[in-house]
Amino acid sequence: MGSLEDQGHPTLLARRLGRDGKKKAVVATAHTLLRIVYFVLTTRRPYQEYGAEYGVASAEARTRRVIAQLQRQGYTVTKAA
């Protein structure tokens, strides 16, 4: 079986290495892990992995949000066919 990265799932550190330098990526990853450990210890709940798609909004959801925002500002929005 190999690591998750071998299976096409980049690790948190690997994703950050692409954006930041090595030092920043290591510190940011350590910070994330410390926050997770703190949460688990203080709430006494087990850690639950949300998956790679957690927090990624779909295009439809973003469209609905933008339309609602425009309507609140007084615009009439119609979707083109």
C-alpha cells in the first residue's frame, strides 16, 4: 500500500511546499498539527479527517452566493441560458 502521497493525495506539507518556501511550509504544517492536537486534547473528541475536498466550495454554491449578494445590493439578476 504506499503513502497517501504515492496514491495521488498530496500531504499538507507537500501542498504547502508548492506555494511557500521549505521553512515556511514546515512551520505552517507544524502549526496546523499543534492546533489539531490542542483541539483533540481540550475537547476530548477523536480527530476526524474531513478529506481533501473540505472547504472547497463548488462553482454552483459560489454562483448562488454572488447572485444573492448582488440582489441584496439592489440588482436584478437573471441567469443566461
